[in-house]
Amino acid sequence: MVLTIKTSKEKRVVMKCDLGGEYVNMLNLTDETRQKETHTRRTGCEFEIVFSSVKGVWAVCKISGNHNHELGGNLAGHAVKCCLSELEKVKVRAFSGQGLVPKDILCILRKEFANSHSTAKEIYNELIVVRAEELRGRGPIEALVELISCSDYFSKVRLVEGVVDYVFFMH
Ligand SMILES: [Zn+2]
């Protein structure tokens, strides 16, 4: 399962399964052509985790909805496949706080990384993560990792240079 940020406010962050949301058939595709033409295969999954911040400390306050699809390690079809590369993340982080909007940063990334498939939305999400980290050193991801490290969950967390890079968990 892959989580993406749905909404982010100063004291409340909602993350949803990245298969959540209805598939928008903008290109009028059939079921056969759809897989090739889109990055994601949304299933309308309602799984969500709500994080809240009390006095600067983030905690998981609610987990709602159930996955309506198989869970597994296969990331085929998930939007995350096209997400920011490590190098792009470093760039985006460097631009954070400089008053650039995601669209501007995207232009810069596209010039620098010719085969980048990143989107302004992914840059926006990364900027939110950066902001969350800066605000209190303990972001929603860290709060999530803490929660799933407890006995009720099977979890696997991968760190890259001390930063959470990959989170997998099952309840
Ligand atoms: Zn799901």
C-alpha cells in the first residue's frame, strides 16, 4: 500500500491510500487501453489516516476505511512509481522556503532531469513534507512509523540517510 497526502493543514494532515479517489476517464479510454495510458489504477479505496498535532507533537488520531483492493509489495500501477527521484527531492528541498510555487520548481526540474516524469502535485506534496519536518522535527511519517512499530502491526520501514524512504505495514 502506498499513502499519499490528501490534505495538509497546520495541525492536521490526512493521508489516503493512493488508490483512493475515483478514476477520471478524461481520455475516454476503454478498460483495455486505460492501463497503458494512465499512471494510476484508482479503485476508490477509502482507507485514510488522520494525523494531528498537539503542542507540536504529531500523532495518529484516526484510521478509517478499509482497502478495497489487494495489499502487497507490487507497486505496479501506483502513482509512486513516477514520484520524485532522490535527486529531485534534494532539489525540491533546496527550493523550499524560497517562495517558488510547485509549477516553477517543476520547470527547473524538467530542464535539469530530462527524463523526469514528476508532476507539480508531487512537488507540492514534497514541500508539505519538508514543511512538516521543519515545523516540529517530528512529521506525520515519523508519527506513523512510531505507531506501526508497535506490536499490532507487521511493518517494514526503510531509511535512507536517516530519512524515511519507504513504509509498508499491515494490520
Ligand atoms: Zn487502499
